Amino acid sequence: MIKITLCNKKLGGTTPQISLPAGITCRKNAPCAKGCYAKKGTFTYKNVKESHRINFEEFSQSPQEYFNQVVDYLQNGDIIYKYFRWHVSGDIINLDYLKGMVETAKKCKNTKFLAFTKRFEIVNEYLDNGGKIPSNLKIVYSNWGKLFQCKNPYDLPTTDVIFKNDILNTKFSKNDPICNGDCKNCRICWNLKKGQQVLFHEH
């Protein structure tokens, strides 16, 4: 049984999210690996790490059932969840996983989905082969200053980091919003359009 949680403080306790283990689901050369927030604090709690492991195993053993359970959670006939977050920890595993995210969004039309990713090559391959991303699934490429920039031929929305060491920063637009850490009352990321960018302070 997959583990979906509502207890993420930043998301406001009203946005369900599902996470995967950090590291093994991320790109091998991820520039954020050394200081990864998903390997600190509450992410190190035994129950949290166990839930991420279970989710990974559930997908590995039965991808279809994994996504069916997400759909069942959101289409429960009782609570209507307007927003859903993929991967507070972890990333898109492979092309089949991405296709599952797409199908989940198609089935849950009343929910807006958000996923940040550095595994841009998976998304680009899907789009190169004629795949379509539903309007209620926002996939945002996660850049990392001068250390890592996603190849973005389809002009998907992006994020970038404002580093304390300015030499690592790329050039930002004064119009780029800066994350205030209050997803519940903001929701900019769920509504980003092509070519738009959100900035995050280094943490």
C-alpha cells in the first residue's frame, strides 16, 4: 500500500504528496546531492524513510497498481483535493513513471499536479515522441545556477536557485517571483506557464 501524506508543513497540510527515496531515484550527477534537504531533518526519521522505501517498492513491483492507488486516493468520493505534489523527496524514475503521472492527471481532472524535476531527459524524450502533458500536470525543470541547467527545448517552466555565493548565480529577471515558502496561500508553481521561472533561496 503506497504512502501518501498530508503532513508537509510547507504545503499547508491540505495538499497530498507522495515521495520516493532521495538519491536512488535522482539523476546520478545531481548537483544538489551533497546538501540535499531530503536527507536532513524529518526526512531522516525512520517512519519517513520507510514510507519512501515502500512507495519505491510498490512502483517497482506493480507500476499500474501504484498509480491506481494515487487515483483512488484522489477520487475517493468524499474529499476533493485541488492540488497534489509529486516528490517532495525523489524524482521521476523513468519513462513509464512519467507516463503514469500523465495518466493519473488525465483521470483526476479536478486536481492540479506539480512535479519539480532534474531528470529533464525523460520528459524531453516523452515530448520528442509526441507525448502530451495535460494542462493540470505542471512539470517544472529544476535548475541549479551555473552548476546545472536543464536542456529545455520545449520551454517548460523552470526554477533556479539564488545562491549565497553570487558567483554561482545565473542572471535573473526582476519579474521572477521568489518562493516565500507558503505553498498553501501562493500556488504560483502549480500555475506556471511556459517560459516562466520561480526562484528559491539556497537552503
